[in-house]
Amino acid sequence: MKLAIFDVDGTLVDSQAMIAASLTAAFRAEGIAVPERSRMLSIVGLSLVDAMAALTPGEDHTTHERLAAAYKRAFWEHRSRGEHAETLFPGAEELLVKLRECGDVALGIATGKSRRGVAHLIEKHGWDGWFATIQTSDDHPSKPHPSMIATALSETATAATKTIMIGDTSYDIEMARAAGVRAAGVSWGNHAAAELTKAGAHTISHDFNELERHLDSLWQENAA
């Protein structure tokens, strides 16, 4: 069995507007200057407290925790009002369906989102039972620590040589390299392709059709 582990925000789901709006609300609630949008999006993929620490290195840990809590509140308030729709990137669901139908590929998730956030995503898109392993920020150190992937390998009894991590940030790529699995970067998310290459991505895809080809080639390379 082979394993394809997907990041969520910036890889499967276009959530930039929601994340930027929620971060803006959190910083305003705490009376702290709002970072530039590009800087806010650069921390997507990190666990929340780590993300706030990266955005406000001069603040103390208590402030980082308050910002994280304010972000969660703002995020769910936006979602409850139906603001800033989080849509799947074109081709995302089609590739997931193809991989499921292969018969020898298990799907996984490794994300900085919470369990609650992933549960909402799965319910929204009718993905119940699609993923053999789901790793979230509730249970692991922040990316790029390899804990999420190590647990996914254990839960699915899959070898690292048969596993690919798919993500849009350098944190995803660095996590994959630290765990000893292949790293497939995608260029449509929160970090530029050059950053993914620098982090050690084995491939960079510019759409989901290209990603499908890259997954096939990476699995074939490891089987050789």
C-alpha cells in the first residue's frame, strides 16, 4: 500500500481570505498592529501559537496564546456568518477520487488545522471515510516537526519509501524531509515555488494534473 498525505490550507483548500481576515480581527482585538497580508500568509501551516510567535517575536508567550484564541474566535465567527468561503482548488477533489479508486493508495491529512476544522471540511465535502489517517495540530508539535508523518506511517503501516507528503509551504517540505518521505510541492498556495525548492521539494506541481503525474513518478522511482 502507498500513502499520499495532503496538507489542507493552500494545498486542497483556498483559505487565504478567511485566514487573513481572521488574523486581522485577532490582532485588532488584542490592540496589536496588523502584519502585512503577505507576512500573515507566510505562517500558514504552523500551529497557531507558533504562528503568532513568528508574527510577533517581540511579544511574550501569553500574548501569543491570546492571539491564537482570538484567531479561533474570529475564524468561527466568519464561518458561522458564511463569510470568506473556503473553496477547493480546481482539480483537488478529482485527484482525491482518482487516488481512492486506485486500490493501492491510502489517503492521509497532515495539517496545522484543528480536529474541529478538519471535521468541518470532511462534513462539508462529504469525505467521511476517505482518509486512512488524519493528523492535526491538536495532537502534534508544529510543522516542520516530523511527528505528524511518523504517526501517519504507524497508523497505516506504510513504509516511508511508499509515502509522499503533498504541501504548499516550506514547513510541509521540511517535515517530509525530516520524516524520510518524498516531498511534492504545489505552487498555488502560500509559499512561492522557489521556497519549496530551497526546502528540498522533490517535485513542484502547478496544477493537479501535473501533481498526479509527479506522484506516479515519485512512487515509481522508489519502487525501482
